[in-house]
Amino acid sequence: MSQPQTIIDKLWSTHEIVRRDDGESLLWVDRHYVHEGSFHAFAKLAERGVAVAEPGLTFGVADHYVPTRGARQSTRRDIANPEIARMVRQVEDNTKRHGVKLFGLDDPRQGIVHVVGPEQGLTLPGLLIVCGDSHTSTHGALGAYAFGIGASEVAHALMTQTIWQKKPQRMRVTVDGAMAPGISAKDIVLAIISRIGADGATGCAVEFAGAAIRALSMEGRLTLCNMSIEAGARCGMVAPDATTVAYLKGRPYAPAGAAFDRAVEAWSKLATEQGAAFDREVNLDGAHVAPIVTWGTSPQDSLPIDASVPDPARETNVERAKYLRDALDYMGIAPGKKLTDIHVDRVFIGSCTNARIEDLRAAAAVLSGRTSKVPGLVSAGSSLVKRQAEDEGLDRIFRDAGLEWGESGCSMCVGINGDLVAPGERCASTTNRNFRGRQGPGARTHIMSPAMVAAAAVTGHLADVRALLGSRKV
């Protein structure tokens, strides 16, 4: 009898074409997402005079460089910065030349690639998905094997619809227990990274399992898998279940009718089998997870909001003490300071991590009837999310609170579209990374959930959202 298999084993084996003696396997790619940053790969195709191998399996999205401030949807093409305009024009030209579908600025479905893929039903259970962006791990929330690739690999995937990879180790993170009110998937994943470290899942494909994970909405699972890469994982995934099926039914690119029923039957077989072995197991009690914020320059520098930042003077390990001093110095925080005593200069709600409708609702629930003490920007994950939020009146809540309601795109997460946090400014952000200069040269980023960013906005400092909730729901 064959050995019980994990979902990781199943997805790998169904896509493996051949394995070399050095352990590298050639994998078939079901979906290849490209964006403005993929221009290097398209240039390689032009140099060789070849076309995209499978244009019907390749999808382009304009997201990283597109403007998200100071323009209406109808005028977003009027990009003042010539370099940014060139980047947007390149993805339009490259996808048109090769017959690749583009969700561009003229498309009402435009948004961040990791929001658009699931939203459109392009991301499906059982698929192998690649993109020249590390947060491609997001798509694993639907039971896909999804990971980011480099520029040369993007070119290889465009030319061959395949990718060479070495099979990673298998890791399972089980989160059981019921989460308390005000706790979100962002808090769970920050708690995991804080526990195992930024390199705790290096070389691993991670399956997230357990009662607390199953209780998450699809939006929460997308957040969770999005940040698996911040623990060093190759990818993260959640086995498909009833939540997955309900999310995908009726999506534009998802199967329909009898084909959907057949797909659901196939998806149900992807679950990890009883007794399947993992190379590493991590367990967490979701009932003990508190609202979490980062204090340093890595997602692993995370603590519950009622804690104080570390004091290097109390650290016996010399290297660790130096790391703490350097991080605190960059962040401009005194050793031992209470997190709730740290003031912020601005807030940002957006990114492929936390810019879906559930995220915007959570932030709006806190901001409703209140005023932000600091400026801030809210950028929806897609144009469809933006319109839904407007239909629900969420944009008015953000505007009434004093925040800017922007267009959809990566925006201030990475700052390459011109939306930056000023040098020395401190930003409470729903993004996924907080390394030095991530949101702009000298910017100081504190990562947290949308509700926690809203709490920071109305108080002017890092704050426990639970004190602001009362009977409100997030």
C-alpha cells in the first residue's frame, strides 16, 4: 500500500514532469501571472525571437506601479511620472504583443494580482501557480501550490510553461482553539512568525491546519498564506473545504454547472491523508493569540499590543543584543518602551495582504463615527473591491474620518508608484514587510491588522482595538 500523502505531496506529484539526478524537478505551470515588473522576462523573449508558449494560461495585471492617489478612475492613465508611465505602458505592450489577457488600467477588474486572481476564479484548488512576486504564496489559500519566482524563471515559464524546482520539505502549522473578538488572521500569522522566526520555515512548503484556520474566511486564509513567505516558507496553503467551494462558485473563470460539481469532487481529494508525515510540525493555540503589532524591522519583531519593546541591555546574547539595538535605533524607539506609548504619523490600509472587502469592513467598523488623528490612505485591493466598498458606504466612513480614499493597486506597500512614507515618519500599516526603507527611504513601518491600524488612526498611537470595539463587530 502507498504511504499516506500530504496535500503538498499530492500537488507536487501531479505537476512533476521529470526529475533530474540533482533532485530538481520540471513542473508544469497551470497559471502564470505577470505584472509591470515582468518586463525583463519579456525582453528575454524578444531577444530570442520567441513567443509566450501558453498565452491562454498567462494573465497580466497592472498593479505595482499604477497611481492610486490624486486621480479618478477615468483619468488614471494620466501618469505624471514618465518612468512610472513607461512601466505601465510596457506591460500593456508586452501582453498585447503576445496575446496575454491583461487586467489593466482600462479594465474595471484591475487590482493587485494576488487579489484579482482569486477574485476572478483564475486561482483554483489543485493548480500550480507562479508569478514574479514573492507573495504569490497568497494563492495557496485556495489549495493551490503557488510561489514566487525570479526574473530568469519568469522568462523560462513564459517560454515553456514549466519551471525547475527542488521539492521542499513539508511543514504543518496547526492552530486550534477559538479566537477572541478583535483577533484576525493577521494576528495569527504574526504570532506564528514571532514564534518560529523569519527563517523558521525556510526550505518548507507549509500547510496551515486546525480549527482556528478552518474558521477563517477565505479573505483571512489569503492573508495567512500571503505572509507565509515572511517566515521563510517557499509557499503556504490551506486544503480546500466548504469555505473554498462557496467562495469560488460563480466566479467568472471558475468552472460552472456540472464541471463545477466535478471540480469540487476532485478538490475534496486534495486534503492531507490521515497519518501523512510532515518534516516539521508547529502547534499554536488560537485562543491565546492577542492583537499583535511589529516593533522592529522584521515581521518576527512582533509582540502583543500590551507588551513593551525589548531592552538590549537585558539580552545576554551579544549578537541578539546588537540586532535589537540596531532595530530600535532605526525605528526611533527607546528600549523597554510600551507599545501603546508609540505614536504614529500616518496610517495605510491596503496591499495584497489586507485590502479585500472584509479588511475594509473591519477597519471601517472601528473608524465609524470617529476621527483619525493622523493622515492616512486607504487603497482597495481591486477595482471591484473598491466599488463594493463604495456601495456599502465604507468610503464615506474613511473620508469622514479624515483618511484618503484611493484607487486600487499596490500603492504605499512597496512605494514604487510614488506613494511613500516620508523619511523618519512612523506608519501603522496593514502591509506584509517592515524592513528598512520598505515604504520609502527612512520610513518606519509597524505591521498590524486593519482593525488595529484603524485603532492607531483614531488614537494617534499604537493601541489595543479591543478597547474601542464595545459592541462593534470586526
